[in-house]
Amino acid sequence: MRRALAAILLLLAACAPSLAVQPSEMLDDPALEERARNLSAGLRCMVCQNQSIDDSDAELARDLRVLVRERIAAGETDEEVIDYVVSRYGEFVLLQPRFSARNALLWATPAVLLAIGGVFLVLHASRRRRPAPAALSAEEEARLKDILDRAE
């Protein structure tokens, strides 16, 4: 039982994310360090692309972590720090991009194209579905038979 529990704990520890933040980077004030960690968790490593700078060992990620901590230590608000980083590296640095008209257009484009395609298919299908021709009347059948008899 103890071995199974120990194995489970080891597996859980191995699955926990390892943070790349070095002790030398940390701020002395725990409240400021907590703010820095929260901000770092939302910033993308430009080298790793799908990791936050808090999780990345890349040199650029370390530089960004230090930059964030320097700006927090200088007394900037979280918004000011994020705005500064975005002004330097672009909106791609945000793991969760801000809502803007450009982003809304980007996210809505597939739905709009799908709707246009659906409308096209419905219109195209309705044009192809023509009613079956009506049966010939007795007079038309007699006339057709007469024409076919003369052609022979």
C-alpha cells in the first residue's frame, strides 16, 4: 500500500509544471513576487511559443521575467507592465489576446465563411430540385404518336 501511494505521489510530482524562475530573479517582497508570477504566467515565451515565460528556460523568457520584475519594482501597475511588454513585442506575447475588432474579425471569419458556404449549398440544391415534368395529356400523346408514325 505504501509503495503504491509513493508511486502515485512520484507520478503527480513528475506531472507538476516545473517553473523556470531562478531564485536570483525573485523579488524580496512576496506580494510583488506574486504579481510578477501572475503576469509572467500570461506572457508567451517568444522562443518556445506555447509556454509562458514563467515555464520557459529560454534566455529571452528569462529577460522578460527580469523586465517584468523590474517594472513591478519600479511601481508600475499590472496594466502598465503588460502594455509596455505588448508595445515592445506585439500582442502575440499575450497567451490570451485582448478583445479587439481585429481579433473578433479573425475569430468570426471561419463562421462567416461556413455560413456563406451553407447558403450557397442551399441555393444550389434548390435550383437543382426542379419539379418532375407533368404527364402528357391524351391529346398530346395522340399528337406525339402521329408525329412518330409519320417519321417511320
